[in-house]
Amino acid sequence: MNLEERRKALAYLLIDHDEGVRAAVAAALEKLESLMDFEQILTALKSDKRGQRVKAIISLERINSPDVFPPLIELLKDPDPDIRGTAIQVLGVKAHPNSLNHLVRHLKDPSPAVRVHTAEALGNFKDPRLVPYLVAMLKEEDEQLIISAARSLGRLGSADAAQPLAFLFGDKRPGVRRAAAEALADVPL
């Protein structure tokens, strides 16, 4: 049964007398609609217009299918840092373990914004192996990168992050100190 046939079959149940069935059908139709849009999104990813490509990448975030990962991971090789950064943000939201190694590499991306997006995205993975990578980012000069790494360390919730975060209390920048204090509150004893 193809997507259109499924959509028509589900639409029939929208008039079911049971409210629970109608709610399930509405959710299923929403999911199918996103899959139907998937081909259009893939086409938009190849556009020569940056704005259209960014919107297409963001659209992949709402699609719950393993099919979104290969194009997102491929976009990490794009020469445009805005495209790489947006793909990293979406991969971070999805936090699929298979994308983790691809993301870690971008902590050394030539674009400062891409490094910041990567540090922020890694906090969604809840993987304690990321602590050393993020702690290393705390030694960088870029204030926003340090703040993003500190936030992610807090979200990872590893006790190993406590000492490096506390070290940031001596930083001259209030934003860094604030982020370190907030992150330390999330680190277990």
C-alpha cells in the first residue's frame, strides 16, 4: 500500500465514532503527510538558494524516519557553513547515536558558528564519552563556544564535568561565569 492509499484509508476513519480512534488517525495522517513531503524536501536540499536549503533542512527535523539521516549527514560536508550549522542543529535535536561521530568532527570545523552549533548539539546525546571533547572546548577563546560547551556539559550530567566547570568561575566574562554556574547546578555530586 503506497502513501496515498494509506492516507485515503486513514481519512475514512476520521469520522469514526470513537474519539481515541479519530485522534490516532489524525496523528497517523500528520506522520504520513511529512513522509509525502520528504521527496519535495530532498529536492529543495539541492537548490542553489541558501534560504530554501536551510528551510528544507529544518523541515527534516519533524520527519520521524531513519531516511532523514543520510541526507543530513551528507550536508555536513557542504562548503557553506550555514548549511553545515543547520544540519548539525537538526541532528542534535534528533540525537540519533549513529550521527554522533559525524558531529564530533565538527568541533574542529573552520567556522566558529559551526563549532558553537556542534558544542550545543552534543549536549542532547547524554553520552558521557563526550565530556573530554566538551571540556577541551572550555579552553578556547570564543566566548559563545565556551558557553555552548558548558551548557552541554550540564545537560550531559556527568560528575566529571564539575571541576572544569568550576574552573570557569574565574573567567573575566560574565556570560561564561553564568553559563558555568547554571551548568554546574545540573551536574550530579
